[in-house]
Amino acid sequence: MVKLKGLLISFLIILVLGLLAFYWLMPFNLIQFSSNPGNSNFSLNSSSSAPEMQFYPNLRYSSSNISYNIDSTLCTIKKQDDMRQAFSIIENLTVLRFHEVSSMPEISITCDDKTVVNENYFVAGEGGPVNITESGSFNVITQGKILLLRESNCPKPNIATHELLHALGFNHSANSNNIMYPITTCDEEIGQDIPALINEIYSAPSYPDILFGETDAVIHGRYLDTNITVLNNGLAKSGNAKLIISSASGQIDEQTVAPLDIGTGITFYFNNIQLSNPTIDELQYALETDFNEISKDNNVLSLKIKK
């Protein structure tokens, strides 16, 4: 009898432990969350009003201060002077500023008619963007090229200006009086629309803009699984940031977000985070930064339970 009673007690202990393990470890209640990922908080009217003026909407360099280099071994003095005059003309009409560098320029100018451009490059005519990165509201030019093949007989540097505007992202115009018309008679002018669009696109500061991309979460029992994507949709590389997950009951977890290049992102996968309160109906995600951003309004995301 004593032996039977001991076996019964042992069985009850095992049963209680088993039920506790089931409660703590098994996903007996599955709660799903949904999100509406944010977008860059900077918008431009130019995206819809004049997309045909540029190869892609809102095409710009990361900064309004753009570096260039002229190959003096291949370009004649006349072509070099024309190119520098073209830079000066655009500077006088817009917020853009250009500075000459000896290496790693954003805009490279050469005059060798034997220059072969890689077939994968996006080049319009004899000038244009070479590398473009999509970043939120912007298409960011990281490298442009200009190839001056012909000497200009115009009193103004129309050919150099035309090719510079190509390198700044501008397409050809059907208006024969416009500087971007494919054929020059020396009479073409820069209308008000090109400088206005440049100034509008470059009105956004050259800051990063980190925000949440696709994010989801599932609660099973007392545990949270969540996948979080963080993007940099800005115009500069971001600094270190802190990702914080919380609920009304307090902070749940945090993670350091390493610097992100323009147009890149990272996804974090959290599994089996133990919750002090498994009955929460909303999760909050926040990105804490100590650097300037285009906007910090998109640094917070809330996920509600799917009904």
C-alpha cells in the first residue's frame, strides 16, 4: 500500500511538472501581429509633375556639393575651360556647388574619343549617371561621367552644359530652344524648369533616414518571435542606432543597429523572447539615434494583434 501511494505521488508530481512545461513552452495560444511599414517622410511634387525631365524621378547626388575631375591629359585647354564655365553656369542658377578633386570624383570628365563605356552603364549621349542607388523617395547618383568629343564653336559652352545636365540626371528635351535638345545651334537656353527642379530635389538635407521596413511578430505561449527590418532611405550613411522592442508593460528587448549605407537595410530575427505579460495586444518598436535624419517621425512603429 505504501509503495502504491508513493507511485501515485510520483505520478502526480510528474503530471504537474509536465503541465507546467506545456504551459511555458508550447504555443497553445498563437497571436499574430501585422504592420504597415513606414516610408521616407520626405516627398516631392516633382515625382509626379515632371518625371520625363529626368531619367528617373528625383535623381540627385547625395549632397549639393559635388566633386569632379577633368582629365587634363586628354582634354584640350578649350574643353577644360568650357567644362569649368558650365559648372559655373549651373552654380549661378541653382543651389549646387562643384569642386575639383584629383581622385575619386563623383563626376569624371574625359575627352578621349576612344574611351569605351561599359555596356552595363546607364549613359545618355555623351554624359550621364553611371551608378544609381534607389533610396526611398530618391534615386541617388553615386557616379557620373562626361565624354566631350567635339570642340564647341558656340560663344557659350552649350555642349559642356548639356552633358553636365545629363550627368546630373536630365534627359533630352523635345523643345528645340532648350539646352537639352539633342542638337545644338548655339541658341539653346536653360529654361526656368531645370534650375527649379534641381533646387526642389536638393532641398532635402544630406542626412540619413532610417525607418522600419517589413516587420512581423507572433506570440506563442509566453514567448515572442519577431522579424524586424530597418532601412536607410536617406542621402547619407547612418550612424549607430538602438532598436528597442516594448509593450505597455515595459521594455522587452533591445539591439544595436550598425551603420547602414544609402539604400540598404538589415533584418533582425528574434526567437523565443520570454514575456512577463503574454496577454499584450500591441507591440512598440523604436529606433533611437543621436545623429541628424531627414525625419525622425518614422522611427516608431506599432504592431497590433490581427483580429
